[in-house]
Amino acid sequence: MLTQKIKTRLLFLVSIILITLSFLIFIYLNLKQNILYFKTPSEIFMNGPIEGNSMIRVGGMVKKDSIRQNNKEIRFTLTDYEKELIVVYSGTVPNLFSEEQGAVVEGILNDKKYLIANRILAKHDENYMPPQMKKILKENAK
Amino acid sequence: MEFFSFGNIIVYIDKFIKFINSIFFVILIIGLSFALIISPVDYLQGDSVRIMYVHVPSAWIGLSIFSLIAVSTILNFLFKIKNLFLFTKSLAPIGLLFTCLSIVTGSIWGKPTWGTWWAWDARLTSMLVLMLFYVLFILTLKYFKNNENLTKILSILSIVGIINIPIIKYSVEWWSTLHQPASIKFLGTSSIHTSMLIPLFLMLLVLLLYCALIFLMKYKTEIIKIKKQNIKRL
Amino acid sequence: MIIEFLKMGGYGFYVWSSFLVVFTFCTLLFYKTRKTLKKYEKEFAKELENLPAEHKKRIAKSSKVISSILASQNKLS
């Protein structure tokens, strides 16, 4: 069935696959940290001392009843239900940014519990439904 | 093999093109009215959820066409089946178009929901890599003569590129990304309400019919090109 | 009512521009593909014309490809 020619070609393909995979594993091991778009507040807490003024992205849920807003800045708590992080930001927030919704903040850590953000992104989940449906779900939860 | 002769293929192509032409606009209008008018708004995203009805099918088509052309390129390299080469050549541009469209519509969707046009998270970056592979693939098809080297380069691109496909698919589960996880899974229930699934699949059908139409026209062009070269020998 | 529809609850710009982008590029690719197909069909028919009459007759009968191309050429003219 398999002639010598096809065997040679197959060998060629298999060697390409092996080379690519080894490259990929190499790249993956080197970039492990960079592939993650954001860290969680717990990871920030577990990490060693904060290095200088480097930018960092932290993602989590905006804690319920934590948004305090005045005309200069907005202040809220980002949580992963284990550790919390206070975020201060001045600027406009995306439409979907609200309490009990996901958010990714980009900024500089002041200490392990306090972050000065210069960008806020909203993160939503994979659920899509009409408003009436959401209402029903909420009532059922009660 | 008689069935796959160019003569038989071209007869079926003509029939198919006629069939698609006759039903396309009806399905397009049904799909669009579901996507833009009948379907409800999302509880969180409001009307911007309608972008999903073009964004998600485009991404699916981009991914599946790449898998198709990668597999057929490898089979062509191993067994030298001429039809498979024409198949790849006719499909690649459509895949590139829909990959680009899914990136552009995703970017338009990202601005009002996430608050940014672009983020270098794993999903978006791997999708960009897919687009680069399509571009390399099409450039290779265009600038290399059709011989052993061409299929060799194409199969290298296919193998390296097809490894990227599961990375795209699972990037949202393996790593923390700004992009939300998949709503529709192979197994288990989807997290999209039925009233939104109907327009999604209708628009998928519309785009698939469109893909089939373009593919058949391109395939026919390729057959004519070959016949033209052989006209003296007929 | 129509204004409401166009506004899309404030997301009008984003929704319409994404649908428009998809529509525009799909149409462009469609016309480009059709143009190339017509071009090759025409060239093919022309070359067929230049063949000796008897040869032409024989292959037009035996080849489905050629009869298909000739059929679409006749539709055009």
C-alpha cells in the first residue's frame, strides 16, 4: 500500500511535526508568564516584593457595593473571592463596567493592596440571554 | 475515479451554483431579520450582542477552512491527488477573508463592551497568527511554480499552522484572557439563550452558502485554466 | 421607530459598521471571483473558435466542460 516514495514523504512530515513541537514547547516555557493576560489578586499577594514601577494587569470581580465615585476619581475593590485589591482610577470606564462584573485593570502597584490604574477594561462572561430571562433567573436564585 | 473527472465535476458545479443562487437571498433576508430585528437584546450588552451574529460564524469558518486546507494539503503531499490541490487553492482566499472579518468585527465589538479595540491576550493573538498563516499560504500559492517544492512548503505551513488551531480553541480555557470562554461547546449545553441561537445559526448558514458559492466559482475557474492549457490535445 | 432601530440602543455605530464591513468585503470578493471566472470562460471560448471546425465539433460533443462553458457564453451574448 505505502510505496517507498510515500514513506519518505511521511518521514519528512513527521520530522517537521517534531521540530515544530519542540520549538513550541521551548517558546511556551519561556513565555509562560506573558501568555497570561492578567494576574489575580491572590497571585499578586503570593508573589515576592513589588518591583519598581512596572505596569501590571490584574483581573477579577468588582466587589459589590465597593464603587466610590467623586468628580476626580473612581475607587473600587477588585476581588477573586480570596484576596482583594483596592483600585484607584481617574477617567472614563467602559459601559459594561459595574459591580459584580469582571474587570481587568492595568496600572502600577503601590503596595500589595493598592493599585493606581491608568486603564480599565470590562470582562464579561460567556452567558447571553434576554433581560426577561435574567430576571427570572435572579428571582429563582432568591 | 471516473466520477471525479473534470467533466462530471463541472456539471455538478453548475447545478449547485444555480441552486444556491435560487435560495440565497431568501435565507439572507430571513437571517438578517432575525439577527437585527426579531432577536432580543442581551441583558448586559444590549444591542451590541448582535455583532455576535457575524463575528462568531466568521471565526468558525476561518478556523474550519484552515483545518480543511491543511489536511488536504498534507494528503495531497502524500498521495499526489490533483483535485485536492485545486480544492485548497479555491478555499484559501475565503478562509483568509473570514479570518480577517472575524478579527475586524471582534475589534468593533470589543470597543463598546471591553473598552478597547485590541488586547494582546492569548485568543486575539493566536487568531492574528492564524491570519498570518493564511497570508503565507496564499503568497506561497501565488509565487511558487506548481511542483514538488510548492507542495512541500505548503505542507510545512499546514502542519505548523494546524497546531495553532487547538491553541485558538482552548486559549480561553488554558490561560487568563480578556476574551470570554466559549459559549457553545461540542458536548453539553450552550450558554446562549435559544432566541439568540436561532439568528446565530441562520447567519452561519448564510455565510456557509456564500462560501460554497465562491468556492464553486473558484474551482470552476481552476478547471477551465487547466482545460485551456490542454485544449490542443483534446 | 426607524430612528430607534438605527440607533440600536446606543450601539448603532458598532452594530451597523460590523455588518457593513462583512457585507462589503463579501460582495467585493464575489464580484472579483465572478470577473475572473468570466474572463477565463471568454478566453477559453475564443481559443475554441480558433480551432479547426471539425476538431471543434468533435470535442464540443465529447467534453462536458466545454459544453458547460459554451452554454454560459451563449447566455451572455
